[in-house]
Amino acid sequence: MIAVIDYGAGNLRSVTNALVKLGYQPMVTSKPNDVLNAAAVIFPGVGAAADAMDSLRESGMDGAIKQIVSQGQHFLAVCIGLQVLFSVSEEDGRHDCLGVIPGTVKRLPPGLKVPHMGWNQVKQIVKHPIFEGIPDEANFYFVHSYYADPDDAGVVAGITEYGISLCSVLIRDNLVATQFHPERSGDLGLRMYDNFLKTAGVKR
């Protein structure tokens, strides 16, 4: 089963449509037990960190996400999904997040057009099945004003240049997270979702 987390925001329709186009049958859910029993979990991302965390705590999904990551379930987080994995977000103040990945989410530096919106290249800095069939420095679609700064640079699997070199793909064990939106990134974005689900052993 593929569980797509519903936290009251997110890009749910675009993500589920992308998965259906690939031939999969995702289940959109806000129930922690569903994600704990899923073969693969996707956390789509649109919105603000504080609002996302409030919703996750209210539903109990915060604990479920921590549990599935710790026990090695296949988990893919997108945009704000990536950011709330971190210890703290500085978006609209300072907010505690899930703390799965040590580090801080920071605003893009002054002088840059914010949000960073549109197509930009992703430089692959590790070899990983998530990149199978995806050319290095391929373009993906971004919409964000904040970026994740992990304490451990070893989790950074892809970087993108936008005034700074920012973490655009994060990988740790079976956790994969992207700052960009694969579901809005054409065929290569679909390929990334397919790679993730194949790695998780999910059948069409």
C-alpha cells in the first residue's frame, strides 16, 4: 500500500494524479495507523512549517512519521515535507519541527528573488536508485522561500544553485526528501516517484 499523508494542506491531488498516471493506487490518509502499515509513505508539501506541524500533532501523525523513519519504512517527503523533518524552522519565527534530521530551515539570503520559483538544476552528488534514469543536472520545479541546512552534510544527495548551494535532495537510509516538486516536474519527476516506489517494492 502507498499512503499519501493528508495534513490539511499539501499538493495532494497533483501527487495522487502523478501516482495514478504511473499505474499505482495510492491511498490518501490522515490516520497514523495507515501510514504505519504502508509499504511506502509520501508526504506531499505545500504550506507553512508551523501550520503543518500543528496539523501533524493534532492527528498524531508526527509520532507516526518519526516511527516509520526510525524503523526503516520507505518514506518520501516533498518541499515542506522535507523542511518539517528538521529540528527547527525559522519560517515566521522559530518553530520546533519533527527533529528527524538535525539542522535548521532558514530563509533564502537577502537579495534573491523570493520565492525561488520555477525550473532549476539538481546536481546529483551521490549515486542512488532514486536517480535511476535521471540525467545529472536535470531540471526540476521549485517553489519555496526557505531552505534546509542539515548539521550532517552526509545526508545531502543533491544540490541546487540559487544564490547559495542549497540541499535539494536529502537521503538517509530509506528516507528520501526533495525540496522541489516531482509531481510538477514532468516526465523526470514521474520517474523519480516510480524509482522510489520500485525501491520500496511496491507493485503496480
